[in-house]
Amino acid sequence: MSKLTNRWRLTWPVALAGLIALAVAGCGSSSSSSSSSSASSSSTGGTAAAASAPSGSKLTVADVAPFTGPDAALGPTYLVSCDAATSAINSAGGVNGHQLGCKAVDTRGDPADAVPAVRQMYASGSPTLVIGCTSDEAASVVPIFTANKTVSFCMTGQSEFDHVKFPYFYRLVPPDLSESYAMIWIANTMRHYKRIALAFGNDIGSQTFIQPAIAAIKTAGETLVANETLDLNATTFRTEAAKIVAAKPDVILTEALGPPEAAFLSEVKQLNGGKLPPVIGTSATISPDWFKSVSAAVGANAFSNFWADNLITETSGPAFNAFSKAIYAEKGKVGSTGDFSTYLTAPGAVHLYDGINLAALAMIQCKSTDSTVYKTCMENIGNGVPGAVVVNSFAQGAAALKAGKAIRYEGPGGPTSFDAYHDSAGLFQVDTYSPQGQVNVAANIPTDQLRALGL
């Protein structure tokens, strides 16, 4: 069970039951924390499952994620992917006579804000698809998506979703516990570090890494020398940094997105005689905004001792080429970021792009934009059926479907293999940064060695 913040310390069964009851009851909306991108529009429909949209209407893909608050970098990354995918889909003729647009729904990374924001989203029109829904808010909003029969591709790693089936929930990223094991593999097997310090933010998404990491540290025969929780609302972390420096770790495992990470690592460097110890981050640290913020605080040269786990993604070939073209078409349309090429390996950008394409192709195959209908085609297209042809882009898949062929979609995130809980977790790699912020692959993590740490 993940360790949650004080504001959301409900146990999973109680929280789930209560939230489903609230969603089904259709309680009144509170004030919205939603905002829309310039491409936004709302699909028709109410709080029940939307029927197939009227001919020619625009379909909405809602990016339900933090756009403000400590994890504010996540929402915009997902929105870049959404705009890239939907623009490419529209250029290829759209879906069943419809164009697609993206809508930002700001959860602020907090269940207390996420629930009214999502209710307001439905009050203004049901989306055809939801993406985003991070570990910060997934436990509170996925039951609402379920009650409204909306397909969602979520970026949550919470292990609770491994064994509770939500019929409209899909996930192309692994549970946080396996990411924790990947980080320990980097520390133990790849780098041979023995003294481990943990420094994770106090948000729900970051806290889920801690207990699996502690268990894997013990399994690997390493020593946990410090375990500090970083208040993401703080501006200084002198006390936490001092404790970690005093513990003399070989490496610091961390995730504290936004300015807190930069402030924390900067203070560690100052207290450690101007030298930053080796750092291992989660896949969320593979982000242009994260690199730009942290490198400005500690210097780009400090990244010679930085590694992050990440899911293996394509770096060449037809799927990557289509994805790269779609992403780079958005360059200059988003706010200030670091190296734009980082979006090509950022987990949210890669896997949500794939999710949007999977859903759009399912709509064509099932001849419906109604989520209760098109979801029945999702697994066939993702997992493939006998005789299916492999397609690597929406345009290629749409053409094959219109020619009467069965297809299997394999995008930049690689082939999917959905299980009974709609999970499709891929293989892990180890990423590093160049001093200029480019992402390089340092190694692949063998699945059997990852399992040995606890999977």
C-alpha cells in the first residue's frame, strides 16, 4: 500500500467505495480548476457515456493532470503529446468524419482539487478520451471516469491498479514498485553503490516509490542510510540536505518534481563541499523542464553522475519517425522548455501519444466514438489478432482498416500486451543526460534481474 500524504490518508478500499458512490450519485460541481489550450473544445454529452458524436463535430481529448502546483511540469508535457497526436490524426483525415482537439484540466496534483475539476469537465461536455491522470490524483478521478464510462490512459504507477479492474482504465506505464526496483538495479548492479539515500517529494505520486525501494535495497544487500521526505511547498531544504550529506551516501535516489528538486540538490551540493553526489531519478526526471531547472541550479556538469530509469522506447524506424515528426511540429507552440528533443523519450509524451492513436484507431475499427463501443476494439488493435498487419502510425493504421485489414498498432513505445487489468508495462532502460540536456541510453535492464529484486 502506498504511503499517502496527510491530506489523503484514506485506505484504498474506503477511498474507492466512497469515490465511486460520489461519482455515481452525480453530486454538484465545485468551482473548476480547469483551463483549456488554444486547441480545446468540448464534445457533446453529459455525465453518462457519450453516444457517438454528431457527424462533423470535434472530439475532445482531455488532459487531466497537474498544470499548477508542485508537479506542474507534467500536464504541459502530456499536452504537447496530445496536440502532436491529434494534429497528426486530423491531418490524416480525422476519425469517422471528426476532428480532434485537446483540453487541459488542471488537477493541481491534489485530489481535493482534482475531483471538482473533473466534475466541471463533465458538466461542460463529456470528453471522448481522457489522458494524464497521474498518481497524484488517479485514485480520486479514475472512479469518476468509470462512472461516466470514459476510456482513460493514465500515467499512474500506483500498485493498487494492478489488481482492481476498472473497465475503462488503460495503462502503458509500469507500476511504481517496478520503477523502484529499476532504480535499485542501477544503483546495485550497474554502479555497485552500497549506501543509499532516498529523497522523495511528499506528493502521492512520489511517495509510492519509497516502500518498494526500501524492500529492494534490503533484497540487494545494500544499506539505507537516509530517507528524507521533501515538502513540495517549501523553498528551502537545508535540514533534509544536511541529514543526507551527513549520512555519506554513495548515491541519492530522488523524485521531487518542479523547483523543489532544484533547490534540494543545490543545497546538497553546497553542503557537500561544492560536489553533488551521484543521483538516480525516476522516469519523470526525463523531461526538458526538469533538466532545465536542475541544471541551472547545480550546473550541467553535475549530470555526469546522473542516471534515470525509463521504459524502452523506439529511437529509430517508422514508428519513431512518425512520432518525431508529430512532436517537432509542436516546437515553438509550447512554453519555455529545455532541449525539445527530450520529449522524444519522456514517458508521458511517448505513451500518451500511443494511447491516443490506439483509441482513435479503435474508433475507426468499431465505427463509433462512443467509448462503450470503441473500447471493445482497443485490445485487438493493441495486442493484435491472427493475421493482423503491423502499423506504426495512425495514418498507416487508418488506411489499413479502411482497406478491410486487421491491424496491430506498434508505436514509439513499442508493442503493447494488455493484461486482464488493461496494463501493458514494457521493458526498462537506463538514461543519462548530456551537458546540453540530450537524453542518451546507457543500458537496458534485464527483466530477470529486475524480477530478482522483488517483481
